[in-house]
Amino acid sequence: MICHDDYPTHVVALNVVEILVALALGVMIVGQFGPWAVMVYVAVGLVALTLSLAFGCTRCYYYGRVCGTALGKLTALIFEKRGKEEFGKSRSQTVAWTLTGVTLALPTAAGLLALSQGPTFSSLLVLTAFLGLVAAIVVTHSKLVCSHCREAREKRCTLGGLGSLRN
């Protein structure tokens, strides 16, 4: 496994674009239930991001570096570094990553609920695009980020095991 010290720009750009488009589609899906639903969705996403930066990224090898999600350098501007031996082991990091998963799951649940209440072609199209993009994120993140990550190589990252790293 060849690990990056700093990820190439094209990998970071692809990951950032995929995530931003998925979040935009998520807002569109959740938005079918009104502005309060969007505010809750955005709040959950911001809490997940903040906790991930504070409790995950601060313990990561890529703290202060260009990581595959572009958060390593951002984290170093906002939070103090924590012990990297705690990476993947803290309850706070588990909560942060769980909320990140919830941020991806909420549009799926909202989209299915919207379809059950009165399916429209546009709601089906947006939900299908969202699910396709989430699948693409899983594949590209696994292949382009996890497969070159020092935390995954050292088996400290539980998400790194989702790829083909632990065969």
C-alpha cells in the first residue's frame, strides 16, 4: 500500500465536489418538508462536521496536511492537535462519525417518505441521483482515499476497513 503524505489535488477536489453535490441534493430532498426540515438537516451536518474536526481530525496523521477530504489543514487552523494514538478509539469520534452517517441517511429517509406520500418524477429523480452519488462516494473514497491512507494502513481507522484494505 502506497500512502500519501499529502493527497493529490485531483483526489481532494473530486471528494469535495462529490460531498458538496450530495449535500445539495440532500437539502433538495429534505426541503420537500419545509424550511424547518432543512434547518434541522443543516444543523445535524454542521454538528457532525464540527465534532469530526474536533475529535477525529485532531487525532489523525493528516492533521495540518492535505488529506483526502481537505479537512486536515482546516482542522489545524481551528483546533489543537490531540494524541494520534487515540484515533479511532474515542467515543466522541464514534459519535461524530455516526452523525456523519445520519447526515447521509436523512435524505434517503426523507426521500422515501416523500415518495410514499405522493410520488413525483422529480422527487424520484433527485432521490435516485442522491443514492447514486452516495454509492459513487463510497467507491471513490475507498479507492482513492482509504487505499492510500496511513490511518487505514495502520488499522486505526474503522472506516478504512470498508475498502479492500483488510482482506
